[in-house]
Amino acid sequence: MKLELRGITKRFGSLTANDSINLVVESGEIHSLLGENGAGKSTLMNVLYGLYTADEGEILLDGVAHKFSGPGDAMAAGIGMVHQHFMLIPVFTVAENVVLGNEPTGALGTLNLDVARARVREISDRFGFDIDPDALVEDLPVGAQQRVEIIKALARDAKVLVLDEPTAVLTPQETDELMEIMRGLAKSGTSIVFITHKLREVQAVADTITVIRLGKVVGEAKPTESAADLASMMVGRAVDLEVHKNAPVLGDKGLTVTNLTVVGDRHDKVVDDVSFTVHGGEVLAIAGVQGNGQTELAEALVGLRGVSSGTIHLGELDITASSVREVIDAGVGYVPEDRKKDGLVAEFSIAENLMLNKSFGAPFAKGALIDFANRDRIADELIEEYDIRTPGRDTPAGKLSGGNQQKVVVARELSRDLNLFIASQPTRGVDVGSIEFIHERIIQTRDAGKPVVIISTELDEVAGLADRIAVMYRGRIVGIVDATTSRETLGQMMAGVSA
């Protein structure tokens, strides 16, 4: 099925998220939609899927104009969408999830699961998905859950399939398998719109690339374009995608974690007997698929989550049972993985957010009173130093783009005298220009002799920043390896194979 979007415009108040966008996806084509965070990619696809109604423009399928009042209309017209966050019921079987909302019934109106099972098997066999229709979704690995989402769309005869950041939670091997599935679907005639910010994947699988910047199409490209050229199209300037660093100069032990065990919200061991050491002047990257204990490990290191057993030492100081305030006072900087939930107060100004962790003392307070002149001076200096794009220090942090919000968090944490820097998903949802800047600052911190811990699911980021890599799987470290370790080996470790 050929998809055409003509002059699609979508406004939210005074903000124009999509500005007269034209897009053509040929039948059987893998068409990548590339752009910075907030460029308007997902908004455009939500218009296509009937979640939003366009203010202007039209949608054509095989030359016929359509108007969708909801996802049901889009699905009926042959459009399927796999969202970044899966829409599955964990306690249902695969077959039950696939037919949810479109249940086959028998003569008396009873649910006919045999029909559902047969449909899952037919699609699974045709495309090599290897999915058991009777398996509980909660028992499946994330790669298999994603295949269930694709089966859901195909079971409703989707001829156009939208994949929104489909590799965000996959291992490298699962990503390769997904790309093979995409190629098979395209060969069968399915049109695929592939939304991603990972240039390596775009170059590997796309037939055509459309680049969106600030809600407008700025050009089309072929996957043979260099990653640097694609990145510059995305942000409107040249971007250096390589992380430049010298060999590490190791200092004393900065962080020592010994036999650390942390119990999660479900009373299970989310961090299980983990041990590692980080020296001053090095970056230890903790890699793994999201949900294998990395989040809880970071929270335990900074005092946000209690420790069941084991110890955490910052130099000679035992901080195992320290409060968050005591950890901060010990010189630990922390960039949380969710900046909106844990890193910023959206309603506070940039200046207020930049003083959050030191508001009670120098240099931001004199006695019980805030030193507003000093606070504003420091804010202006950090805004300039960290290239925070804002009308001014009094702008609420929630009004900034994702990349600039992240820069506020990074500026606040790195502007203190640190003994340890921990950054969890430091560039999640950040455009390539801001990624370049944040990576530079992390390496500068390491080169200043500080121990640095990076927790990231992005293998390119891990390989670029790390001096050593620890891979977590189901709460345990399966191995600590050199940063030159191949992606294939790292991918196997992320699936639980010990180094």
C-alpha cells in the first residue's frame, strides 16, 4: 500500500508541531523518519494513526483520501502502529493480546481462542517470528513482546506499519533480528515507517530517509549518506559524532562496591551480589537492556534506595547507609535517568533548578536567606558555559527542550567540586547536538581525575565513553570487559552469557 501525507499541519495552541509536511512511502518500502527529539516525528505518526486530527492536510492510501477520527478508523484502513512502550496485557496470553478488542466469537457469542491461536501461528510461521500463541506475555523477553505487537498489527491486515523507536529496549542481537523481520515484511509488500534517532540503524535498514527539523521536512536522503551528513541535516549544523579521549590516567580507588544486594519494589533481588571498583580518571560504563537492575543500582549508590547487604565506599568513606543529603555533601554528582521526574522541578526557573542541591549554604545562601544576586550570577555563567538555549535564567525549566533540560541537570551536577560523578542514561531523548556536548563534559570530568559511572542502554554511547564496561543481566554483573570489546560479545553478555 502506498502512503501519502500532503501538507499535514498540526498545532497545539501557538506551537506548530507539524508544518505542511509532505511524505510519500511506497508499497514495500522501509522509510525512516529521522529528526531531533521534539522535531515532530511522533506527532506526525499520531496524526496518521488517528490519535490526533490534523488542522490541515490530507492522508491518502493508494490515492484515496482518508479521515480518521481514532485509531480504529486507521486500523480499519490498514494502518498499524507499534509504540515505543508496548501496549500489552502482561497476564494475558499472546493469542488473547493479539485479538483484544477484535475478538473472534463462536455461534453463541463466546470467545473462540482457537481462531486466535491459528492466526498467531500463521503470521508467526510466515515471517519466522517463533512465537507460542499460548505463552503468557509477562514470561516473554522484550524482543519477543515486540514481535507480539507486530503480530497484533498484522492480524488486523496492516498494510502500513509504523514502528516508533522500536529498538530502544532490545539487545544488539534482537535489533538485528528485528531488522530481518522488517526486511521480510517489506518484501511481502508491507510499507514500513521507521522512527529512530539511531543513525547506524537507519543506514542499515532504510530504503529512504526523510529528515524533519522543527516540525518541517528539511530534506530526503539515502542510507548511503554518511552519519555525519545525516546528523547535520537533523540539527542544522556540523556535528562530531565521535567521542575523543586520551588513554585514562588512573588515580586512587574512587568508588568501591562490594557484594551489593538491593531488594526491589516486588521484594525480589533487583541487584544481586554486585561488586566493582572505579578509579579516579576512568569511566566505568554499566551496560544492559533496560530493566536488569541498573536503575536500582544507581539509586542505591546515591542513597535513594536502601541496601539489603554489601557496602559502598567513596574513597575511605562508607556511604552504604548514607542519606541523599549526606551523599551529595560527600561530593557525589548524579544525573538521574528521568530528568522530568527526578532531575528538575518543571515549574521552577532555570536559576532555581541550578541551586536545588546546594540551596541551604554557600554560594547560594547567606544564613537562612537566599543570596539572589549570587544565584543569578552563577546561573548566567552556567547558562553560557553549558550552552543552555533559553530566553533567560527566569524561564521555567519545563519550557525548555529536552536537550536543554538535560544540560541544566548536567550543569548543576558538574559545577560542584565532585569526588564521583554518576550519570544514568545521560543522553536519553536528547538530540545529537546536545549529545556531543554532554559527552565532551563527561570526558572532561574523567580527565580531571574524577571517577565516573555511566549507566546506558545505548551501546554506541557505552563504547564511546567507557574505559571499562560492566554488563548487567537480571541484577548481576555477568562480566567487566575492556571498552574495545565487540558489539557482538557485548550483545551476548546483555542476553546473560558470561564473559
